Amino acid sequence: MAKDEKPVATYSLKQDSGDTESYTRRQIAFIPWYKALIMTQSDAQTIKPESGKTLGKANLEGLLAARDPGPEGSASTLYLKPGEGLGFLESLGSPGRDWRERLTRLNDSILDSGTGLAALRSGDRCLVVAPPFPLAESRLVSGWDPSALLLQLMAEHTLGVVLLRLGRSSVAIYRGERLLSSKTDARYVKGKHHAGGTSQLRFQRIREGQMRKMYDKTCETVHRQFAPYAGKFDYIFLGGERFTLNGFLKVCPYMEQFRSITLGRRLNIRDPKRDTLDEVGGMLHESRVYQFQW
């Protein structure tokens, strides 16, 4: 490297294989998933919710670095704490109304994000991120300032996870993306019975009894796994079948103490088993990313 030549900044991005590679900002622009995020001018004429994409922690960090306009670029940054979106934007007056109009055109329910929003505008391009964990404050600042979002992504939260589908459950604890402890269980539950008459009623009673045993067993497992971390959890995640999870929550009073830190996002897990838990750590840190032309 020549004496006056400045070193080129590189950014580490996680690949689908799980390996990490380094890229310059110019190289990032040619990565397939990044190119897919870049909307054409015709796309921007009709802003659609489908422009959203799920990105893991490392890839989001790379995208933020690639979009950074630098100190000379025109930019602004908006953070919305969950539950404060509409009220905070209204308090900003005209700038807030402009943001509200564009965000709701992007997705009419985006302001209802259970973790809030980070929106970064550079020129006429805007990147909107629904982060994995709740943002702590609402603010609008001039300049490109992803610091609060990056700090959240880097935080080593202690996370409890309950995954449940009929017949199988997994309970796990993570620190950051690292699995600390887990317990997976399988228990037979009959499928649905479509015949009528007394046989259907008898079958239904048996099935309900099997489901209750599964719920009770899972509740005991949650208690044993979570107890050593009592008072240390930052957030709790649930995943699996919504119907099964709702039934479980109704009969497991132990979960009530975690209600205030249980996030609304449900993990889409088809088969709660030990191998799946190795992937869940990354899923917990995924963000939903949107973009549009201002």
C-alpha cells in the first residue's frame, strides 16, 4: 500500500452457510441479497409492504455501513419507541406528519411494531428497520445515526425461549446468540378426529387429556430451566403453533411473571427439536427491513 493511500474499510457479513466473510462497501453493493433490497425507480412509485426483508444481525450491520452517506451527505434519523409512534410524530409538527405519511404508505400497520422502528434517510432513499428488541426512546436527529440500533444489535441479552407444537416442545436460554441451556421433549398427542357421534366425543376427551399433560409437562420444564435465571432475563420469545401456545399460556401460571418482557413476535418454528435450537439464536436477532424512495 502506498504511503499516502488510506486503508479500505471492510465489513464482516454472515453467509447462508454460517461462515463470515469481509467485504468493502463497494463489494457489498453486488451481493445478491443486497441488490434485491435496492428498489428501482418504478418500484418506488407504488410502495408495497412486500419490500420488507428479514436480515440477520451481521447482514444488517453491513447494509447500514454500505448506506452510510458519510459526513458530507444529507441525512436524518428517526427512532420510535414501541407504543409512542403516532403521538411522537404528531409532536414533531410538519416533519412528523411527513414521516407518518410515508411510513403508513409503506405499510399501514408498521407503526404498530412491537419493538419500535428505526428509520434512516439519506437523500431520497430511506431505510426502515423493525429491530429484534424494543427501542428505548423516540427521537428525530439530523444526520445518519444508527448508533442506538447498532448498540441494540451488539447487546448480549439473556433470552428465554419456549417452542411448542402438538407433540413436541423445546425450552432454551440464550445469551446473545449463544445457547446456554435447553431441554427438548416429545409427547404423543392424537390428531383431529372427523367422524361424528359418541366416538368423536370420546376421542376429543382423550386428545384434550393428552394436550393437558403436554402443557403441564412443558410448564414444569420451563420452571426448571428458567429458575436459575430468575431476574436475569431481558426478554422471552415464544414460537411454534399459535393455538398450542395460547392453550399452554392459559394453564401455565409460571409464565405470568414474564408477561411484561414477552415479545409479541412469534418464532416460526415447524419442528422444535435440539438441532433447531442451534439456528434459533440467530433468529432471535433478526430484523425486518423496509426501504422506499422519499
